[in-house]
Amino acid sequence: METLLKKINDLNKMIVEGNALEGFEKYYHENVVMQENESTPTIGKNANRERERKFLDDVTDFRVANVLSVASGDHVTMVEWYFDYTHKDWGIRNYKQISVQHWADDKIINEKFYYES
């Protein structure tokens, strides 16, 4: 059985290589709940797929996504990211983000993103 650390590292690699949607299909649970800081959570794989797709479509220049650190525990992983991109509505964005993933049935069931807004 593949460990959570191997799975999150594979997902991170897919994101860095520009394959975020493929990673989403492979590693996210049908009932996934995703949340940006304290915003209203997005519930379900279909709704989150559309949210992810819209975000990626609105990025006009993607310069870098770097994994700074990764941690793994019982049914949880955490990733510290550095992102640098231009978004059609938000302009130039470069920031660090922490993402926390809770796993069930070998898939991410809950993910929350923490960053300065």
C-alpha cells in the first residue's frame, strides 16, 4: 500500500508540472470539502473540479509553484507552497500557502488552504 507521504509527493509533483486537474481526479474523494482560509467551503468533487478549473483558466501567467516543505501523519498531510502567477482578476500574486489534507479511503476528503489574503 502506498503511504500518504508518497501520495502527497506524487500529487505535488503533478501540480508543479502543470497537471493539477489530473492530480485532482486521481487523489480527491467524491465527497471532498475544500476551503480557502475562512471562506465558505466548496462541497463535493464536481463543485470543486469546476472551482479548480475556473481558477486555472483565470491564471494568465503561471511562473512557479514550489514545494517548500511536506509533513505527513495519521490520515493527514500538510504542504507549504510558494506560488508566483498572474490572475486575470487579482493581478500579480506571489505568496506562501499552507494546505492541509485529511484523507479517507486513500483519497483527500478535506483540504483547507491557509494564506495571507
